Amino acid sequence: MTSENPLAGAPLREDLLALTAETLASLANRGLVKRAAKELDAGAGPRVDRASDGSVCGVHPDGSQTRLPVGVGLDAAECSCAATGVCRHRIGLVLAYQRLHATVGPAAPPVIAWSPGGFDDAQLDAVLGRTALAAARRAFERGYAATVHRADEAQPVPWVELATCTVRFPVPHELGYALTDAATPLRGEAIALAVWAFRSADANAEAGGADAQVSVGGQPPVGPSVNEGRDGLGEAVALTDELLLDGVAHTTPVFVAQLDRAGAALSRASLHWPAAVLTDLRRQVDAYAARDARYEATQVARLVAELHARHRAGAIDGPGVLGTQEPADTPLRRVRLVALGCRISGRTTTERAAEVYFAQPDAGIALVLRKRWKLTESHVVTGSDLATRRLLGSPLRSLAGANVVSENISRSPGRAVTIGRGRVAATSITPVGSAWADLPASLLVRDLAAHLHSWDDRPPRLIRPRVEADAARVLAVATVDSVGYDAAQQRLEAVVRDPSGAAALVRADHDPVCPGRLDALAKALGGGQVRFVSGLLRREGGRPVLDPLAVLTADELVICDLATDDGTSVLAPVAERTPHPITCALVSGLSALADLAHTGLRGHSRFARDRLATAAAELRRTGLHAGAALLQAVATTLVTETADAAVTPWADAAIHLLVALEVHQETDVSGHVLAIT
């Protein structure tokens, strides 16, 4: 490559100049980018020229000829080599062009205000092809939900999160360079859906507005009856009403079979969130029948209320509340995942489960991989025993602290992932190293106040998408203020601060399945320089609480649930905290409703009605008169009318109390729960 610029005076190709090393690695892979850069450094780069139509052309030392036309991406560029995809010659020509223009003009601004919604359908057709556009239109007609993220300082690239993949637009006003983690056959369809999502967001918000959740396309519903006739949601609600009337304690195998059929019908209709509710409800029914400790009457009440809430709200926003019309699982192209640790569970001696949490940096989201084991051992199998069991060819301890690069990944709408084992070379696993420090701002929290503020506009949990790892985060830790133990609750609590000075409570409960969890956490937080803590983040009393998965210190990565119990930690006791009276009142009301769901409205006793009256009085004393009236309405209906007539009042009360409890927990209540200063 000559030192003179053969393109001096020619119009700049802004699209090629906008391609960063990260974008090029996403279009191909890091190995090709590094190899092309080394060849340029060694003077073995291409001879660059410009064609009359604006194409950038290059002749490489090995004789390969490459041409980068205007308006198309690297995958559609031309190269005479034998490679079938984006090759090192195309990458090398881009890098050579950028080096020739490294000193031309001022540096590009970090954030350019533009919207991919500006691409019209004619451009989509020209770049993506008619087949992809036709598939996207079918999805549009069914309706789908998406989250639109506009470019900002933290993420200067606009991107869209669809149900099962993400789409980024790294080059302003150039559709050909759009990136998606969907597999190649689905690439065009995903990009078109992302463009339409931006178009919908642009039509409903001011230019340059904040991120937005949008529902795109679909036929406008006219009421709940539409759902009942079209997708079987009405049948599912009727089944849960029968469960509420008869009670979990009186379910039969016939009812379980009906529940399975209703869930299968919802899955076939791609109503993922209601189908997931029925799946969880089936697990609760099975747990009660087996006298399993996983059965919780309160959880049954939550699930019945959730299905009622989704049925009601689905008439207004079907795609967002009921789940999208995307396939149940979508294959992804080559994807890099960063492990965040794992959670071990199992309330019986014959079963254990592991949930390995991953960050997908390119998409800015967290995912979860599940594995269950049926146990035959005569002794109790703990998390440390499972640490050596192999998953994807590696010990669980290694996988839970690794970088994973795979071409055999599929992702569900709920962000559960499956990693195939069909091709040995298609998946590589290496230690996580310092990858947590490079995670995007949506996953790596350095300012808790700002991060939690972004949650304020979320809809209630009852109608939010059922995303598996929605709360998984990595918290940057500046200092550890205290580490203590609550003997009454068998719980470790530590107060840590992020770089902005905001405090968070790291809270972990003892679990006999993971006897080393608390000791390992205490030693990691109290014995070295803590850099990051990963876990499930939530708010209680408006304050951040992190349920930890792993701790990264200056010396090691500690995965709490896989640690060995040595029983040597001695911790100071924590101060006793008094529950907030509003929390107590709301929990009491929900408990009374849960008892009715367990025994059944038809078989309710006077004691159950008295519990409702007592809970209503407690709500009134705390000023929650609306909730008290709804509880009293359930009790009154049970006395003056039939049990069937009490179903709707029960659902009204349960939905109201669940949302009220959620709002209360996310509201800052100074001086009460989790008063951290």
C-alpha cells in the first residue's frame, strides 16, 4: 500500500469511516479484524482505488480483488477470494480506507441524532429482499412488542430489542450495516421489524425522546371476547376460575390434563406470557399433590391474579401484555456471552437445578441457562458437589465464570437460552477475566440512583413481559461499609457503595442446598478488594437490594452457591428491622386471599371470612381504604351471593393488593425498611 492517498479529493465514504473495530468484529469476528490489521501494519494491505460509481476497490498482495459498493453492507460486497461470508480482504480494505482518511476533517461526534424509522419500505425491499420483507409483514400483521433504545452517550448506537433477538444500527442512515444476533436466515426479517418499531416509536414520541416500549402492528382488539375466540385465553381464565372455586387442595387429574391442553393452545398461538403462567401454575398443583415444599398458596394466588390481569390488559395491548407472535425459540448467529454466576436450587433430596446467568454484551441484556438433575445419591447433594458436574463439556464451576462464544445458541422470548452440543468447535469456553468491567451500562451499574430511576416507567409486574433474567446486574463496588449476620432470619447482609457513593444492601439467605453460600460471600466481601458483585437487583422501600450470585475481587471470582462450607466465618449481628405497617397490612390481605385459593371459594369457612374482615380492618388502619373495600366485597359476596359470583371480586382484590405492594416496595419510605445511609 503506497504512502500517498490515491483518493485525495474524492467524496468521503462516511459509512466506511463509521465502522468501528467492534462493529467489524460483529460483522465478521475478532480474529479476522486482528489479522487484517496486522497485515496493514506489515505493509501487506491492499492498493486502494475509487470507481466512478463511488465504490471503493482494492487489490490485495495475494491477487484477490475486493469492491465495496455504495449502499450495501460488507456481506453484500464483492471479493474474488473463495470465502462465502465477510472475509479478511473486505475487512482489510475498510481498515486501509480508514487509515488513508485518518486525518481528514474533524472527529465525528460520539452521538448522532437519527432514527432508523426513516428507512422506507422501498429501501427495506432493496437491501433485505422481498422474501425477508414478506416474512416481516406476516409478523407485523400478527403484532409484536419491541423496546426501542435511542442513541445516547452510554450507547451511541440506536438499537431495538425484539422478543428473541436484538438489532443494532451502527452506521447512521445506512441499512446495509445493521447488526442482529438472529441467525442468518432470520436476519432480514428481524431488521425490518426493528425499523418498523422505530417508526412506531417516532410516531408516538417527540424526536430524540427517551427509550420506549412499543406494540407494533396487529389487528386492534375490540374487547376480551376477541382473545377468547381467537387464542384460547378465555378458556385458560375459565380454568383458573375453576381452580379458584374448587381450591388447589381439591384438584383432580382431569383438571391437570385440561390445564396442559390450555397451555399448549396458548403456546401454539404464541401467547408466551399467559402460557408461562399456566406452566408455573401446573408446577404448583403438582408440588401440592406431591407434598413438595415448593408449593406456596401465595404463589398460586399471584398466578391466578396475573392471568386475570393479562386477560384484561390484553384487550388494550395484546402484543406487550400477552407475549409476542415470535417463534418460541429463535436461533442466533455467533454470540458471545459473559457468565455472571449461578443459582442452585432444590427443595427435595431427589432433584437439583442450576441457573447459570449470562450477559450478552452486544445486546445489553441478561440471559439464563437452566439445567436439572435427577439425583440417585444416598447423601445430600450440595452446590459444591454440583460444581464439578459437566455442562457443555466443562465443569459447572468453570461455565458459571466463563466467556462463552457459540454458534449453537437459541433464545426464547423469556430470555432463556439453549446451547447446543452438536458441533464441538462451535462453542468455546474461556475464563471470564476482566469482562465484567466492559459490560454495557444496561448491565453494569456504576450509579444506582440513575439506574433505578430508569425503572420508574415500567408497567406493573403482573403485566410485564415474563423475562427470566430481567433483574440480573453487575454492581461496581467502591467500598464495603459493613458485613453482618441476622441469626433469626439466617441471612447475611452487607452494605456496599457504588462509585457514585450510593448504598445498596447485599442480602443472601441460608439454603441447606448451598451451605457454603454465606461463608464464601462473607469472606469475599470482607477479605479483599471487591471490584464487582453480580446478582438479582430489586427495590425494597425504594432502596436497592442485591441478591448476590458472584463476587469478583482483585484476586478471584467467587461463585457463592458453588462454594464449600467451612463454617469458619464469624460475623457481627445486624440490627433488627421492624417491617413497615403498610407492608404487613398488604401481605395480610394477600395471605387471606391465598387461603381462599387453596381451600376454594365453594368450600370456604367462616374462619376464612373472618380473616378477610381482619385484613380489611388492618388495611383501613393504614389508610388503604380502596384495598380494604375490595377485600370486604369478597367477604360480602361469599355471604350474600354464590361462590361463582365471588370470583371477579377476588381477582379485583388480588390484582389491587399485588400492585399496591409492588408500588410500596419501590417507593422510598424514609426511616423504615432498609434505611441505609
